[in-house]
Amino acid sequence: MENNQTSQPSIKKRKRIIVASVVAVIVVVAGVGMFVWHEQPSFCSAICHTPMDAYYDSYATGETDKYGIPVEEADRTSMTAYLHQSTQGTTCLDCHVPSLSEQIAEGINWVTGDYVVAGNNLKGQTILATRSLDQLGEAREVEGNVFCQNDSCHNLSFEELEAATADLEGRNPHTFAHGEMSCGDCHKAHSQSVNKCGECHGDAPLPDGWLAPQAANAMAEGVLAANSEAA
Ligand code: HEC
Ligand code: HEC
Ligand code: HEC
């Protein structure tokens, strides 16, 4: 009797350990799978259709920018996300380097719908308010241009940058004659890039696909205004 009483719980205990181990293995495998999948650009739009589809399209095919505006084939590389994807296979998370706390907060905000949208684009996709490089770097505690200028991405000094565009006809955009600028003032990831010098200088170069700032603003504002009237 006494033997039975002691051996029975121990079988139960062993079973519990086996079940717990199996569950643990499943959780780990699923977790690793999720993690690998979550690194793929398709994850961003597959899970969070709204609000990620517009950004995925401007990255994957470049046929439209985040506003849903069609972009000619020759002009697509002026969208920095498309340029990096098509030339180097850069993923969303190579640029938007995730921090764990940010990912969790984003997940919660997505589930609860707690994020600010700018409106709908021409394709009816939800878009968010445009982020500055400061805002994008906040969660991983990097400021401004470090989003682009860092050891993993563009390890370039300002002198090297200036030299890289010295051959452009007209005013060299990397001659920051009026003080340091944000890379994001000109290089746009999910819409065509703009040459901000052109706000004031008529000789600011516009390589293929680049827009004068006035034209870019008018296009963006036009889309958001048209869609807020419709709503
Ligand atoms: C080459 C770097 C790069 C890649 C790759 C990239 N992004 Fe971005 N992303 C940026 C920058 C820079 C901005 C700031 C706004 C801009 O320039 O368009 C931004 C902004 C955003 C925003 C905020 C809204 C906004 O307009 O500012 C979202 C959402 C976003 N990206 C999602 C994605 C998704 C999803 C992918 C992949 C499918 C992706 N990004 C790939 C650099 C990148
Ligand atoms: C005033 C506008 C402007 C600003 C600000 C700016 N760029 Fe540029 N950048 C340009 C233009 C215009 C080109 C030429 C694009 C082309 O030829 O297609 C360029 C080209 C580049 C290139 C490619 C150079 C090559 O070898 O062809 C890199 C890399 C680059 N920029 C990085 C940066 C980084 C990093 C920053 C921030 C520190 C920055 N840029 C800020 C306008 C700007
Ligand atoms: C908000 C308007 C404005 C913007 C934007 C602007 N500039 Fe200027 N810039 C001026 C004015 C005004 C002068 C003339 C100042 C003077 O004569 O002292 C000037 C003068 C200059 C000069 C020295 C004089 C000359 O014409 O050679 C350089 C170089 C220059 N800018 C380069 C740039 C570059 C490169 C950009 C973009 C990165 C840029 N500027 C963006 C207004 C602007």
C-alpha cells in the first residue's frame, strides 16, 4: 500500500515533466520560427496589413510610394527603401533596427489600435504621420543622422559624403554650407527623395527621380487633402 502511494505520484510527476518538456520545446521552436519570420519584410505587412502595406509596396516593388502615387521605373531608386532593397537586399529591420521594448510597445499599440494615422493614401491604405530620423532612432537611443551614418550602414564622414557627390552637376548637396542637415531632409525612404537646397538655390541638382521640395510637398498634401475631403 505504502509503496503504491509513493510510486503513483512519481509516475504522475514524470508525466508532468515530459509534458512540460514537450511544451517547452514547442514554445522554443515556435518562438525561433516566429523570430526568423519576423525578420522578413513580408512579416511587417502580413501581420500588420494596416498600417504597413503602403510601406511594403514602396519597398518591395517601388511601383507606388507610400502615398500610393505611381512612380516611374527609372525614378524608383530615389526611394531609399526601394534602392536599398533592390541593390543590397536590405530588410525593414536592417534600417528600423528593433529594440525589444519598442517591438512590444508597437505590438500592443497595433492590437489596441493606439497609433496616430495621417490618413488614407490613393490606394486606400492607411499611412502614418511621417517620422523624422530623431523619432525613428528614439527607441534604440540614437540621434538623427546616426540612423543612416553608423558602422553597419554608411560609415562615411561629412568630407567623404561631400566627395561622393562632387561630380553632380550644380550645387553639391552634401556641402552643408548652412550647418549640418538631417539626411532625411533630402533622402526619403518611402517616397521620392527631394533636394532641399532647391528651396532656395536654382542650381540644386535633381538626379533621376528626385523632386524639388515644393513639388514633393504639393503631391503629399494633395493626396492627404483629397482623402480627408472624401472621408
Ligand atoms: C533604407 C532604410 C529603410 C528601409 C529598408 C525601410 N525603411 Fe521604413 N523608414 C525609413 C526612413 C528613413 C523613414 C522616415 C520617413 C521616410 O523617409 O519616408 C521610414 C519610415 C517608416 C515608417 C513611419 C511612417 C513614415 O512615413 O515616416 C514606417 C511605418 C516604416 N518606415 C515601415 C517600413 C517597413 C514595413 C519596411 C519594410 C517593408 C521599411 N520601413 C523599410 C527607412 C527605411
Ligand atoms: C541637401 C540634400 C541632401 C542631404 C541633406 C543628404 N544628401 Fe545624400 N545625396 C543627396 C543627393 C542629391 C544625392 C545624389 C543622388 C543620386 O545621384 O541619385 C545623394 C547621394 C548620397 C549617397 C550616394 C553617394 C554615391 O556614392 O553615389 C549617399 C551614400 C548619401 N547621399 C548619404 C547621405 C547621408 C548619410 C546623409 C546624412 C548625413 C545625406 N546623404 C544627406 C542629397 C542629400
Ligand atoms: C532657406 C533657404 C536656403 C536653403 C534651403 C539653402 N540655402 Fe544656401 N544660401 C541661401 C542664401 C540666402 C545664401 C546667400 C547668403 C549670402 O550671400 O551670404 C546661400 C548661400 C550658400 C552658399 C555660399 C554662396 C554661394 O552661393 O555659393 C553655399 C555654398 C550654399 N548656400 C549651399 C547650399 C546647399 C548645399 C544647400 C543644401 C544643402 C543650401 N545652400 C540650402 C539660402 C539657402
